[in-house]
Amino acid sequence: MDGPVIQEATNAVLAKGQRTAGAIELIARAAEATGRPLVAMTYYNLIFRYGLDAFAHALADAGATGAIVPDLSVEDSGPWRDACGRAGIAPVFIAAQTSPPERLRAIAAAARGFVYAASLLGVTGVRESMDDRARALVASIREETDLPVAVGIGVSTAEHARAVASYADGVIVGSAVVKRISGSSSPARDVGAFVSDLVTAVLST
């Protein structure tokens, strides 16, 4: 699912020695500093190796409230959902434009917290424009669940965020933030300014 921006950032931090324990510690620091709900995103091989219950409880202890696992299908997610339930965190699933109605129903039934609507086909990354079909996907998901629906993949600017916020409950921005962290001599300042612009845009809808 991850495009080149996040792949390169992942390789860079791994080369510098970052490992799972360090990432969980970062979640704990962020939770303490912000007091905001935090949702982790990772891949199932890491969870499986760590141990499903151990990983879910580690996230919960760090202050995470949910987890997105893009490569775990809803059909195979039973053991992970059970572990999340025992730890008190929400398993979040991704719905795509190509998801047939029966799959959307399965995702809606399994999801907790919110449903992640993928605005585009393909991998994450910075885009110049958004796909209008995301609006229809959000509408289809809402026919199956009362959970909030957040849209991500390709949301790259405040204008994108404003457009998405007009029809979705949440806006997910990943690569555009990571790009500013990786390419800035003052990442905290630059990311803070960018996120402030995003928030202003979302609240203006």
C-alpha cells in the first residue's frame, strides 16, 4: 500500500536503527504530548512475529486507540480482531472503490472506530488532484454502517482536505506529512504549519 515517499522514509529510519519497540515508544510520547486518539498503521508480518495479543496490548499500553493493517484481509482478520478486543483497541479496515457490496458489508461488520475509504486505486503518495469517485465510496460505506468514514490516499493539500471534509467524517494525510519531515531542515515547524493549514481547511467546511 505504501508509495515511494513512505517506503523511502521507512528505509531511512530502519537504517538508523529504528525498530518496533522504538516505534511503540514514539506512540507513547505522542499520546502523552497531545492527548489525542492515535491510530497506528503497520503490516501483519510484524504483528504476527511480535504476537497478536502482545502487540495489541503494547499499542494499548502506549496510548493507541486503534490499528490499521492494510495487508490483512477482513476475511482473515478474526484472530487479530479478537486480540484487539481483548486489548481495547479498534481494528480499522480499508474499503476500496473496487470493493463489491458484500465486501463493504463485511468490512462494516468487522470494523471498529472508523472505516478507512481509499480515495484512489494504487499506493499512497502525493497527488495533484483527488478522485471524485471517493464521494460515492463514502456513500456506499454509509449504507452499511453508522461508523465514521475517513478518506485517505492522495490527500496532499489543504484544498484536497477541504474537498474531502465536505462529504467524509475524517481526512487522512500521510505521504504529504512524511515528505515534509524527510525534506525539511525544520520538520517540526514545517509539519506544524502544514497541519495547521489542513485543520483550518477542514473546519471551514
